[in-house]
Amino acid sequence: MFQKIKLTCLTFAVAALVVSCSSSKDVVYFQDTSQFETLVDDNTFSTKFKVDDLVSIYVSVLDPEASAPFNLYRGAQEGGIRPEQVDYLVDKNGEIDFPVIGKIKIAGLSPSEAQDLLKQKLADYLVNPIINIRIKNFTVTVLGLVNRPGTYPVNGEQITIMEALGYAGDINIKGRRDNVLVIRDFDGTKVYNRINLNEKDALKSPVYYLTQNDVVYVEPNKSAKTQSNLDQRASIAISIVSILITSTVVLLTRN
């Protein structure tokens, strides 16, 4: 009996060691980079406007009165309350309704391309206008085996998947780094991509740079799955033992 107990304990110890080793070797990012290796990021990604984007556009020239018709505000400046600038929603046709000019299609354009288009449209009204344009509702969502899952706002025009994971507190020790899923929406069409963050080629992935409303999902690795199975079996075993003890106590009490 004592030998059987020793053998069982040894089996569990070896299993725990195997689980530990399998998880630790998969937690290092960019494992195939060598010392002093220089990696040039030749990814030509640029953010493109999509349907349902909320866009902020501000037009300025030397004479503020000349550009005033192209900058809409809500609320009057009364009692020290500053009026709020009106943003533009990209409609289902990929267009925004811009003052004076009317409908302009910007879906599929980068911010710099949209700036150039607006400058062309405003050429008949303004001389050398300065146009600031940005996405107001740029967010990314990180789910799964990360330390702080959630939806995070992005300041700026670009964010990498590594930065998004940084917002989420990095991947948990039991999260899988070699098969991270990125769900991307293109005007109602969902596209699923996977990226291996253990390899340096991740820099070349089309989802290394995230777009607005991307969802990043980190699935559990083998260690987490094995632990889950062990926890389930342990729970079942405890339940069985509890039932047996209860039944035994009942029988002894009756006798």
C-alpha cells in the first residue's frame, strides 16, 4: 500500500514538472532573434478610416473667420462654458457630411490621404488650410489569458499588438503566445488572423499593427488546459470522497 502511494506521488510530481517545462519555454517573445541582430520594420501599415468611425476634423488658416464655416460647434460660449466641436460619423456609404462641401467619401483613406482630399475640396474657399484629422473612437479590445482584459482607447493613429498587450498587463504565464488571434472588422465582414509572437517574423504580420476596434484574444496554453483538467478531476474526486464519507456516516449512525 505504501509503495502505491509513493508511486502515485511520484507520478504527480513528474506530471507537474512536465507541465511547468512546457509552459516556461513558450513565454519568451521573439525567441529566434540573435544577439545584436538588427530588425528593420518594413511594415508599411497605415490606419484607414472605416464605417462607423467617429472623426474629428479641424480646419485653420491665418484668418479664423475664413475657416469658421468649416468648423462646427455645439453649444454657445456662455458663462465661460466652451462650445464642443462637432465630430463626423462615417456612414454606411463610407462618407461624412462636411460643412459647405457636402458628402465626402473617406472610408479606405488614411488620415494623410483624407487631409489631401479635403485640401483639394477646400481650394476654392481657403488658401493653404491646415487640416487636423483623427479618429476619436479608436479602441482595441484584449481578451483571454491576459492580466487586465478590457477595451482600451488609443491616442494616435497607430498601435502595435505588443503595445495593446502592454495595456492589458501582458499575457498571463498560462497564455499562448504562438497563436494569438486578432479579429478584424471590415465594414461588417469579420476577418480572423493569427500571429506567432515567439518569432521575429511577427513584425511582418498584417496584424502586428492593429486597426480601430480590433479584438485580440489570447488562448490558454497546454499548461493551463492540463491544470484545468486536473482541477476538474480533483473536484470530482473530492465530491466522490465526500459522498462516500457521508454515506458511511449515515450507515454507521443507523447501525
